[in-house]
Amino acid sequence: MAVSRQSISRCDRVDEASPMLKVFISMISQTKIQDYQQQIQYARIKANVLIKYPRN
């Protein structure tokens, strides 16, 4: 299984990405996490309402 030197150096470059890029990527993942948390919260509220007031 031969690994080309190009792919290895490419990984190094990603590792040495500019600090701003790393901050940007972490910001994107943070907002995604917050988005999912809001969806979970909404689903919980909806579930509680359905338990308290069944539709049928």
C-alpha cells in the first residue's frame, strides 16, 4: 500500500491552516450545534404539549 508524498504533504498543509480559518471552521460548527440544540428543545416542548393535550 503505497502512500504518495503529495497526500502526506497535503495533510500537513491542512494541519497548518491559518488561525483565522480554524476560528471560522469552529464558529460554523458552533452555530450548527446551537441550531441542533434549538431543534431538540422545540421537539421536547412539542412532545410535552402532545403528552398533556392529546389530539384525539
